[in-house]
Amino acid sequence: MAASGATGVGTRPGSNLSRCACNCGASLLLKDARGRPRRFVWGHWRKGTKGPYTADGKHWRTARDRARSLTDHSRCMWISIGGCKGPIDVAHVNGDYTNNEPDNRLALCRSHHRLLDNGRINPDNPIMPAFYVDSSGNRRYTPRKKESKRATRNPPRNKG
């Protein structure tokens, strides 16, 4: 757009308003506060282009969104060990949520995902840990066996 006397896309002569160039129908001023010409409403210049946005074109696409789009999350992969509870999440086995390799992603229910993240389930051999249900209906897991302090402080030495 030229600075003097030119009208923008969908403007009336003599008006300082214009329509957004993405054809959304939103109105905008021809020039911003610094006198620069404007063609789009804030954020609309990326509409219709491929990029890191979700399908609605409004929100930033995160690594978690990419993982969900790459993984079949129709049911928990560990449904055979029992105890499934909650919606399906994408769990990253090594804890790095940016690593979306197929062998690093698991579609798990919230219960199994939490247990995996807390180290209660081994991903190589998943076995549901022992739990009981308290009076309020919540699951309580039995405490983990603690390693002796002596074993962790003074590891055995190889005599050679």
C-alpha cells in the first residue's frame, strides 16, 4: 500500500479502516500507531500456512501435541496389567518429551503414566504395583523398599 491516498483491501474511500487480508472479515486501521501500513489483524499473517501451529491456527504446537499426533492413543498400551484409570496420555519412556521416536512413546492412561514417571513400573517388564483403596476411594500404593544406607554409601569393591 502506498502511504498517500491509497486504500487498503476492502476499504471505502476516505476511511481509515480496512479489512484483514486473510479474508476473515475483521476490521483494522490502515496504519498502526507509528504510521506503518497494516494488512493483517495480529496473528493472521500465518493463517493457511504450514508451521508450528495447531489445526485451529491459534495455539502454538508443543512437543506434547506432536507426540499425540504421532501416537495411536485410543486405549492404554498396558491395559493387560490392569488398573487403568483416566484419559490416555503419551508417555515418554526416557523422560525427554522432545524425543518423539516411536520406541520412546507409549500411549498410557493417567494412572500408568504417573506410575511410570515415578519409577513404580519398569517399561521393559510392566507389572502393576500392589495398592489398596482407602476410605475416600483413592488408590494408595505400598511404600517402596528402601535401600540400606550402607549399601549406597560404600559400594562393594572389586578385589583384584
